[in-house]
Amino acid sequence: RKMVVLKLTGCEKVTEKAVATTINQLPKLRELEDYNRIPAIVLAMRQKSNYTHSFVSLQSSDELMEETDLCEVLLSNSKSLESVHLTTFMEMSDATAFSMLELQRLKKFLLVNEFGSHAIRFSNIFSPVVEKFGPQLTELELSQISDVSISRLRDLCVNLETLSLLWNSDYVRDDFNEPLMPYFRSLKSVKIFSAEIDPVGMGNEESNIPHNDLLSVIQSPELEDIQLLNCHNLFAESIQHALVYSKFLKLKNFKLERCNRITYDGLRCILEGDNPLSSVMLIDCKEITYKDSMDYIAKAKKNKWGVVIAWS
């Protein structure tokens, strides 16, 4: 009865009724780690007239068919929820966002689209959520979403420490307005997996994340962890521009994968700079050669930098 966290991920044969009964037998339960238990929470609420649970985190899956169930759980836990992980489903509408606007303590928001080309438009449904909670968000993940405005995230999410932008289908280009801030002032960890596009149909793959937005992320001065995938618009000039605001003095982990237009020389100020780097991974970056990696490994060993280096 003192259990605070209940992990049910992978327990597919456990019925909703059994989960609901378990919830009502654990009065101190605050976290239910499973992607498909919203109906069980609703059932628990209806089983017990004096239901008093206050969950701090909530996860939904694309198998959730009743949006009303999700909204009911969001509203009933509006004073306690700090973390919400939503996976889109066919019936999702702005009702979910309106329910989220009633939350009071949201710090972590993860939104994942599961419908391929039918990507949910962030600005249409969830933009008001970021408008309201941006200043208090510390972690944000947007995956396979369309219409993402990095400039709005940068201006609103002033305390954001962890940002993941994964395979989003397109980004809002806002090159004409002067940004309030040229970087994310509190950002410590960033993961960007860019989708590849071929704008002229000539087999020349480009990254769909705008260069100015990518630059505004990597030049955030508090960054400790950078992971970039398919960012073909990362150039030596990008790194030099970033140095205006960031010397990468706090960077510990640095991973590039299939970033095909950056060279070792372009990265030298990071790889050989005055920072606490402990892990470097350079994977399938066409302009970074085997000789580059061997020279770097030898230099790191000679200077006793204590950095683990991986190249392929």
C-alpha cells in the first residue's frame, strides 16, 4: 500500500479491471508506467466514489480510442501532473489541448505522432500548450510532428533543459522576424534527428530543419550533450557562428551521425577545445575520414584528454 510507482510496460495480458483494482488498493500511487492504461485509470475513478489519486505523470498510446477518457484523466489530475507523454490517435482533437491547459504544474511534455504522413499540426492543436507552459517546461520532445516553430519554442521555453526534435515532417520558417533570444538560454541536452528532403528531385538530400534554427540550438551556451542526425546543413561556418555565443565550454557528449557536410577541421574548435568532453561519436559523416579519426584518437591519447571516441 506504500507503492508510489507501478511499472506495467509489457504486461499485455493484465486486464483493465485488474489494473483499476490495483490502483484503488494503492492509495499513495503517483506514477503508472505504461502507455495504454488510460481506460484503467478511468475505470478506477468510477469504481471508487472517494477516488483521491493524484498522478504526477501520464502516458497515452495510439491504441487509445476514446479522447473523452484522456481528457477526463487530464482534468482529474490537473493539480498534480508534471509529465505528460502523448501518442497521437485518430480521434485526437483540440479537446486534448484544452484539457491540458487546465494543468498547473506541467514541466515535461512529449508528443509523438504515429500516423506517418498524417502528422498532427503542432500549431493547430498544441501551440496554446506551449504558450501557457513554455516558461515552466524543462523537457520537451516533438516526434514526427508537422508545423514546428523552433523560434517560438526558443522565445517561450526559457527554462528548457532538454529538447528532442525527432523526424518532424516540417518546420515553420521564420527568417524575417528578429528573435527575442538567439539561443536557448537554459538548454543542456539536445537531440535533433532531421528528416531528409530532395527539394529539386535531383538526388541531393537536404535537411528539413532550417539552418538558422539549427544554429540557434547548437549555440546555446549551457549545452552539455549534443546529438545530431541527418543535419546536412551543419557546416564549418555554422560552428564558427555558434562560437559568438558559445565556446562549448560545458560540452560532455557530442554525437554526429550522417551529417555529411561538416569536416574535421570545422569541428576542431569543439573536439580539441577547452571543454570536459568525455564521449565523441562521429558516425557515417562523409567528410570526416578514417585518417581524421586516427589523428584525433592519437592526439587525445597524447594529451590525456580522457575522451572515448567512436568513428565509422
